[in-house]
Amino acid sequence: MAKAKRTTHRSSTGKKLYAVRDSKGRFKDIQTYQRAHSADIKRKSKKEK
């Protein structure tokens, strides 16, 4: 399974956003860069496990 592609956008307030798209290119999930980044840091990679 391929990793979901994330594109960056900006909200109306100027915060950076991540938009996750599905295989057809439609938006699946939109979250703030800050929340997505902190979730990525908390998760360990396969090599770290």
C-alpha cells in the first residue's frame, strides 16, 4: 500500500495545512501542519522499533 500523498495549503488565518488525497485525487482528510507533524514525530519508524 502506497503512502498517501500530502499537499500543503494555507488556511484563511494563515496556518499551514496538509491535505491528504485518496487514489482518485479527492480530499480524504485535511489537518493542520502542526498537528500532522507532531503525530509524525510521536510515531516510530520501522527501523526505530
